[in-house]
Amino acid sequence: MASLKDMERVADDLEKLVGQLRSEVHNGDFDRLTQLADKISEDADSAAETFSTVNETLMSRISEQSQRQKPRAASGRAKS
């Protein structure tokens, strides 16, 4: 599973690419602009997939934890 450090690295890479894209706008090299835009798109898709995977894992763990606590809560009420 991807870590938060991995996610931060992806965000840093995207930030650098956007900076390069801004620089290239002034140069007018449309081939380079296209390459950078494609790379940004690919990296953004990868980031979205990574964020989604991390979110699913965290939500699954929260759900598991909630399920474990429900029987305890129910048994606690039964004793009172």
C-alpha cells in the first residue's frame, strides 16, 4: 500500500511539472507543452488512484474497528 510519504512525493512531482508547464508557455514550444500536459495527466491519475486506495484502506480499518466494538457495547448493555 502507498504511504503518505509516497502521496507527498507524487504531489511534489506534480508541482514541479506544473512549474515546467508554466515556463514552457512563455517559450511557445507546443510539443513540449503537450508532453508536459500528458505527464501531468498521467501523474494526476496515478495520484487519484493512490489517494483512493489509501482512503479505501482507512475506511475499511475504521469499519473493522467499529464492528469489533459493537459486540462489546452490546454485551455491556446486556449486563446492566
